[in-house]
Amino acid sequence: TVDLSYGKEEFSVLTTDMSFDYIKINALYHT
């Protein structure tokens, strides 16, 4: 269960990073 929890957290961080990059790129593109 510990490994599963860690993996979930890692995935969440990765998704947040990707979303942030996407928003940043979008903002640059629209400016």
C-alpha cells in the first residue's frame, strides 16, 4: 500500500507540472 500511495503522489505531481507548463505555454502563445 505504501508503494501504491507513493506512486499516486508522484503521478499527481507530474500531472500538475504538465498542466502548469501547458498553461504557461498557452499564456505565452495568446499574448
